[in-house]
Amino acid sequence: MFNRDNRRYHLAHINGRYQGYGAAVATEDGNILDETFPAKQLKMVQAWIETHKEELYVDWELAVNGDAPFRIAPLQ
């Protein structure tokens, strides 16, 4: 999640990277907004979003207001 990253998609999302792939994934429904991601890794990202949805929305508000978001634990 990047500060002020609401200009392109205008909705809460995260940016993910995996072995040369990159994607913007919507926080609300886990859909890919841009680029591509391997199916297995996308499912992992979607599960992580569901687990941390409330934290992601708090971080989104911080980010669009120019503040640094809090760190959220990765999948274990």
C-alpha cells in the first residue's frame, strides 16, 4: 500500500509482487484491478485480504491521507 495511492483506481486496494508478476488487488472483493498474478498466489493474497480486511481499511485511510500505513503480518 502506498501513500496517496487512490488516484488510479479510486478504491481500497493493495499492490502485490511475486517473481516478476505484479498486481493491484481490490480490498473489497479480492479482484485484480491491474496486471496479473499466478492463480495459486492470487488465492493466497485473497485469503490474506479476508483475514486482515479491517486492518487494510484502516491502513487505506492512513495512506490516502498521506500517512504511513501500519505493518500487517504476512501469511505464515
